[in-house]
Amino acid sequence: MPMSQQIIFTNDIVETLEELHDQLKPSKTVFFTDDNVDEKVLGPLISPALKGGPLEDALVISKDEGEMYKTVGEVCNVWDFFQEEGLTRSSLVINIGGGVVTDMGGFAAACFKRGMRFINVPTTILCAVDAAIGGKTGVNHNGLKNEIGVFREAEAVIVSTSTFYTLPMMERLSGFAEMIKHAMLSSSEDFDEVLDNSVTDEDFDEDVWLPLLKKSIEVKRRIVAADPTESGLRKALNLGHTAGHAFESLAMRRNRLIPHGFAVAWGLVVAVVLSKMRNWLPSNILYRLASYVRTNYDVFHITCDDYPQLLDFMHHDKKNFDTESVRFTLLKGLGRPEIDCQVSDDEICAALDVYRDLFGI
Ligand SMILES: NC(=O)c1ccc[n+]([C@@H]2O[C@H](COP(=O)([O-])OP(=O)(O)OC[C@H]3O[C@@H](n4cnc5c(N)ncnc54)[C@H](O)[C@@H]3O)[C@@H](O)[C@H]2O)c1
Ligand SMILES: [Zn+2]
């Protein structure tokens, strides 16, 4: 799968969509979104500006917001709509929303008539730097995340900060954790630069944020280009996710939902502790990261009684193909990821002890 995807950084989404529409000349165009984004972004910011232009008559289909609607059943409703409206293989779907919308809309478009073109307009930070790019589309099935899906890239991804103002603070922080991860996979300069910015500020100055988003996306793009179907190198992107997924699963057991990026932020701390235990990273990086995470992401409470459960989750993580040992992506330095590091249960427990010390729990 070649990385042909165009990524356009602009704060004029409508003008960019109109230009793309002129190039792609679709038979029909559909906006796919969720109710939240429809109310906060599409309705107030995009639709009025479409008036009088080539996309004035574009159709809109909106689904209920949330991960629980990322299902095959919901996609069937979307396909019903496509059929009723007479869409053809030369039609175009514009997915505008967070990762749930781009995953589902990309999948719906990729399968309909064996493949319609689609454009992603991410409206969450997480979607902009992660979900919207790289060609993975899909839905959850029988309680398993992203169980059904295909690899298919969007024709274009339009990245704009203009839609982030209405994002709830938790969602901002959640996406920002993936930006921290990308910076750690990139270089110490990028790590410093990202942590010097605060995603909690009211303002999304495009002169600051578009270049930061661009750098972050470039990290994912580079890694995906080297391993488009996830057979090796792409595991670098799993940094922070082995412990992170275990925290997410434990939270679910406790009937508490935590935003994915929060779990990643805590998971990054565990990955850095493990890297430091191997003398691969100096302590100042660990302390800088831990203090940033503690200040902005609060803390996930665990005691030693939770260790067996956390270890069990890590051994059964779907990205951990070897259930005998847990394989982490660690860092030999900032910008130097090491995939498939085998880590023993004792090491993991020692790292969780350090995590608890760092967070004062
Ligand atoms: N395909 C991939 O490579 C990939 C990578 C990472 C994550 N994902 C998927 O992405 C999903 C998570 O993405 P997400 O965090 O963007 O979730 P999401 O799409 O559920 O969006 C989070 C919430 O924010 C709302 N929202 C979105 N934009 C908004 C805006 N501008 N203003 C106000 N509210 C807004 C949404 O309605 C939703 O309630 C998961 O399903 C995950 O599996 C996919
Ligand atoms: Zn993630």
C-alpha cells in the first residue's frame, strides 16, 4: 500500500474541499459525521460556507456519537443511505469528525461498490495525528476493538486547528498524549518542543499548532511508509500502549472509562521507566515526562494487588503475539525506538513500583 495520501494543512477547510472536489469530480458527495460534530462543527462552521459553491448540494449523514456506535450494524445503515441516494464508485465521502467517524466512514466508503474515494477532515487532535492517517479503517465487533476493517487510504486529509476550539479539554489532552508519543519517537528537540506547549491554553494559534501537528503527523507517516501493513517497524507506534492498554482494561473492569490518551500518557511513563532500568535513557527525561503527565493527566491509581491483573492484560494484549513474555516498544534514546523488547514480569512489577513512586501513590 503506497503512502500516496495528501495531507493538507489549512484553516480554510471549505476552500480546500472545493478545490479537491474540482480535481476529483465525484458523481455525488456525502458528508459523514456524528451528531456532536454536526452540531458543533459542520452546522455552524462548514455548511454556511458551502452555500453557492460546488458542494452546496452535498448530502449529509450523521450517526450517534461515541465508540459504542462504531459497529458493523451502523455501517449497514450508512450503506443503506448510500444505496438510497444512488451513490456510485465515482462518488465521494467526506468524513468529518474524530477517529470513530474516520474509521467507520473510511470503512463504509472502502467497501461500498468495492471502493469509493473518501477525504478525512479530523476534528479531534487524536484523529489529526493518528486515526485519520495511515490507511487503517474499521469497526469493533463482539466486544473486540477494530476487529473488522480494511487498509485503505483517504484521497486527502485536511488538517485544521479551526475545529478544535469546541473540543472538550479531556479530548484535547487525550490527543496530545499521542503527540508526546510521536515526539519521543522523533528526537529530543521535538520532545522539548511539544512539552513546552500547553494544549490546555484557550488559544489554538495556527502558527504554533499547524507546524506542531505537521511534525507529529510526519512521524506517523514516516513509520507507516516503512511498514504499511504493520509487519514490524510500525510497532514503534505502540510506545506507551502496552501498559496503556492494560490500564484501560483495568479501568473498564472498575466500570470507569478513561480517555485512551490518558492511558497512553501513563503508559509512556512506564515505557520510559523500563528504558531507564536498561540504562537506555537518562533520569532527567523520565522526571520531565512524569512531572508533565502528573500535572496534566492526573494519576491512575494502582496498588500491588493490581499487578497480577495488569500483567495478565499485558500478556493477552492483541499486539503481544507471544503470550510467554510481554514485548514492549522501548526507547534506546529519544528518537531511537526499539521494538519487541522482551520484558519479564519481575521487570514490569519493578517498573510499576517506580511508576507509583513517581505519582506518589
Ligand atoms: N485508524 C487508526 O489508525 C486509528 C488510530 C488511533 C485511533 N483510532 C480510533 O479512533 C477512535 C478515537 O478517536 P477520537 O478520540 O477522535 O474519538 P471520537 O471520534 O469518539 O471523538 C471523541 C468525542 O469528541 C467529539 N468531537 C469530535 N470533534 C469535536 C469537536 N471539534 N468539537 C467538539 N466535540 C468533538 C465526538 O463527537 C466524540 O464525542 C477510536 O475508535 C480508535 O479506535 C484509529
Ligand atoms: Zn493510541
